[in-house]
Amino acid sequence: MLKLLSFLSPLLAAATGCGDCTPVNLTPDERAWISMYRPGQQLTFRSNRGSTNRMTVEPLKEFHDNQNCNVLESGRFQPIRSTLALTSATNYGGEQSPSFSLYLYKTTPDRPAQFNWNFAGLILKGSDLKTGKPYNAITQPLTLANGRSFPNAQLLRDGQNAMYMRGSQIRAAYWDQKAGLLRYELANGEVFDLQ
């Protein structure tokens, strides 16, 4: 009986979809998009009209899908989901989108992570599956009011490569892979730069 059970165990495991799964991890280049901050860090932004806004860096939320390792239904990988959120002292996106978030999702080790940005309701969703770069990303040099320059800032602008959800005041935002959120612009023309 013991021999029969030892023989049937692997067959039963295969039939139920259980097996060994491999957790997927972000590459160093992908992780750079979400690793420039420490949880609890305060960011200060000053506007062209003299207003100040502070944002707080939330702890990185990261988890793997397919935790039960159901190989038959979900495959042999455990995709990773990583979310970096900045909570703004001023809510520019209403109840639906109160924070500035960058979300990465990677399904297998050999495919680039997919990007989703939601900056208080200004959304650039998806990425090129071959390169992993954000869809319609506009790389544009940016110089902040304090003189700091960023030659490869990523621009999200409503009507060009992004859209805003109802209730959002954000019409454009700039993000740098190493420095994070650099600037955001409101519908009323007010522009906030990182200090």
C-alpha cells in the first residue's frame, strides 16, 4: 500500500496542477523605476504661484500571483506585481485616484515588466511587450525651477500620450527613472516642481 501511495503521489500532484513554481523578479533596470524612495520619505513641491504641496512615500507593495502554484491553470511562474505610491497632502484626483502611483507587472523572467502610471487620475496605461518601455512614452529634457536638469524625463500629458479620469486636476507629469516624480501640472496652469 505504501508503495502504491508513493507511486500515485506525483501523479495526483500533476493532475491537480500542483508543482514547483518560479517566482518572477524585476530586473535591476525595471526595479530602478520604483526604488528611488524610502517609505515615509517626504517630498516637497513648490508651484509657479507660490503654493507648496508635500507628498509622502508609501511602503512599496509587492506580491506574487499564482501563490498556490497551479501549474495547469496559471503556468509555472509566479508573476510579480509592484506598486509605488506617493500620497499627496492635496488630493488632485478625488476619491477614485488620490495618489500618484507607478505599477509594474511582470509575468515571466524573459518578458519586460509592463508599466501602468496613475498620477491622481492622469493615466498612461500599458507598455510595449517587446521593449517594456511605456506606450507612447515621450522622453523630454526637463529643467526644474531650481536649475536641476533631467535629460531623459518621461512626460505624460493629457491628449498627447495620456488621459485623465473625471475629477482629476492633473494634466501633465514628469517622471525620471532615477529621481522619480519631478513635476506635475494642473488644469488651471499651476505647475509644481520638486524642491
